[in-house]
Amino acid sequence: MWDEPNVTHMPAELMFDFPLSKTRAKVLQGKRHRQPTKEVWIEWEPSPPGGQYGEPPSKQVPGETSCTVDHLDEIVAEFSNLYWSEDFSDVELVINETHRLKAHRVVLALSSDVFRQMFSRGCWREGGQEEVALTEEESCVEHMDAFLQYFYTGAMSIHSGNLFPLLILTDKYNVRALRQSCEQFALQSVCAGPVRRALAWWRTAEQIGFQELEEACRRYVALNGAVLASSSDWLSLELERLLILLQSDDLQVENEFQLFHAVKRWLLHKEAKEEDVQEGVLEHVRFPLMSPLEVYNACYVGMLPTPVRDAFLAESILIYKVNSLPIEAIGLYHDIQAPRFTMRMYTSADFGCSRKIEGFNTAQSPSIDFTTKLFQSKISWKIRSQFHQNQHFGSQSTAKPQHPTQYWMCRIDECNLNNENHEHQLCVLMYRNVADTWLACDYETYSIPHKQEMPLVALHEKFEKNKCVHKNTAFVHFIGKIRWVKFT
């Protein structure tokens, strides 16, 4: 065998299966012929790009066929196998001194800029060692295996059990795509569970600084305030969380008197003897929105703790005033636009009515009439629905009927107030079926002018979007509100 550079060895019988250009190759006559093996040594001279027999052209030749291969799934599968086989692993993560996981620095660095910074030379003293110690919250330790597996596979099952550990880990290691998926799942899942879970999520979201989830949980808990107030979770509320709910206009309760009763139970359970705590809580009870019949009960008043009784009796005077004097007279001495004069989501018959609508997408609902009574006002509301059968016209001869859509209309039939001192608002409280229990999940507010029928725009779509229709049945509560206009 001879040692000579730039020489390619090829069997002679293959050499002439294709024509050879003189500019591409030449047979070395008289050199290194070995007849017994019929081999010829050829010096290979590649032709310019695009030549007839040289390297393939860099661009597709017009008129030629082509194909595109997509082996992404196979490559991802092979890449994922690295995690399970631990082949070529070059680092071992020791989590809280109890769990060990082998990994590949390059994979961790590609998925997390925190790991990239950690493994960069000189940035972290343990970055170049074979073992790297990590300290994680205890709730996250058992989820580290699945979290690292995501770096190799790009897939992860998110559920309520691992949601918050994943939110903590993705935030710490700045894994943006997974964090966004966790946040989206959390926000979409708030109304899909019981009120107790939302209350727990509210606390955790506050701890990790997830403000959007905080507000979503607060809203869901507030919209189901009556459910919360009747459960043991009400008595376990922290003072700060109770105050947030008491300051909410979207707190749903039967009426303000029932809310006051729940507040009294909370104060007694917490043994809140500090006068400033009691006053801080009671000042957010909207006493003027109670009725005289509710507060005129000597036996009930006598059972109240002394500080609560004193506040109750002091506010009772205003309760009688707003139900005996014109609202214009009350406005001379009180700010009637203040929260204490603003209605919450009251579900008693004095403020609205509820309906269980069966055949939501197939049958027209009957008209709904109800009356709201606040102070000396009396307002009659009428809500009706009708189906519109939309047509899609592809041509004049062919028409394809689409799914009918239910439209809702509302008007004020009667109002005994001065038109200039108030506005009407209709709140449509929508419910979602959660484990065979109807829980409020959202609401829509509409301004209804005097003696004018107004469409409840996009209400049907809102029901569908919030998944409020269960087995072609929907549950809804209509609440008629009065919004006072500032008197001049």
C-alpha cells in the first residue's frame, strides 16, 4: 500500500459505470495498477458547484422534483432518551441533600438562562463540579424530576397537584414557556373547582406574587360569598382577607343583614376584643342597605356583644332615615355615592330573581319579571328572550340554516324615582356547574335607560365562553341595581 495524499481508492468495475469528465478525474496510467485485484487509483478533482456530475447544486433546478423530510419526532424521541439513559451526563444535581438527578449541562443551559449562568466559567464556584447542590422549597422537591424531564421532552402534565411547585420552579429558573402555560392553566381553572380551593389558591398566589391569579380567586370567592359565609372556611379567614371581601361591590350575599350576621360570627370566633379591630371590620358593613324590618328586633339586638351592639344601634338611625326621607334629603348630609350606599350582589327577592333555564340552546325562555326595592324606590324590570335563525347564503338557490342564537332584551316598566338622580343597572350573574353544584363564575353589567328596551349584548356568547351551559341547562340570577347620581 502506498501513502500518497489526495488519492481516492475505487474498484475498477465501478469506475466506468458513469462517464468521467477530464476536468473531474483522470486515471493514473502506469501507476499502482494491480491487475489481480482490478483496482485503479483515481485522483478526485471535484467539479464546480452545479456541474453535471459534481456536488449537487445549492439551489433546486427548475422542473426537478423534490421532497422535504421531517424527522423532528424521531430526533425529539432520541433526545428524550438521554434523560432516561443518562448517557453522556456530566452533572449530578443534589436537591436538598436528599434527591440526586443526573443531567447534561448543555440541556439545562439551553432551557434555563439561570442554569446557563450557573455553568458559565467563573460565575459560580460549583458550576464546574460534577455535583451541584440545589436548595428548593420542600413542596418542589418531589416535582424536580418531572421539571427536569420537561427540559428534554418539552412536554409536561399540569394539574392542581403540581401547579404551584411548577410556578415556583419556573419563576426561579426563568423557564418562560412552561411558566406561561402554568399561569394560563391556573387562570382557566379557578372557576372549575370549589370555593374552598379558590380560597387556598388565593393565599398561595399572594405568597408567590401572582397578582392576576390573586384577583381571579378573590373575584370567584366574592361571587360565592354566601357559600363561603355558610362554611367553616369563613371563620378561618384572616382579618386582611375579610376586609378585602367586605370592601368588594361584587360580594354575593342574600342581603346586607345576613352579611352582618356572618361578620358577627367571625368576630365572636376570633375573639376579636380589640376595639380598633371591631371598628375596622364593622365600618365596612353597609348598614343603610338593611331594611327596618330586619333591624327592628329587640331580642336580636340584646344578644349582640357590647361593641357590636353599640355600632348596630348607632347605624340603625340612618337605616330608618333612608327608608322614610326622600333620597334627595339624605344626599344633603351624606355622600350617597359612597360604598355604604352602593348595592352588592344581593340575591334576595327584594333585589332580583334567579332562573334555571332548561333547553338553553333549543327553547325560547319565558319572559322574566321582577321588582327591586331599595329605600323608598320601587322599580319593575322585564326581561325577554327570542331566537334568531341566521341564514348563510352561499348563492341565491342554496341556503344553509345555522344554529339559532338566543337574544335577551331588558327594559324598565316602572320606576317611582326622579329620573335625574339615578341610573339603572342590570347585573346578570352567571353560574357554572361544578360537581353538580351551581357556583357563580362571572357577571355582566348593563346600563338600562328609563322606559327603553335594551339588548343584553353578547350575553349568550358569554354563557358559552364561561362554560355556563351544562347539559343544555343554565342557571342565572338577574339583579336590578340603582346607581345614585351626585346631587348638585
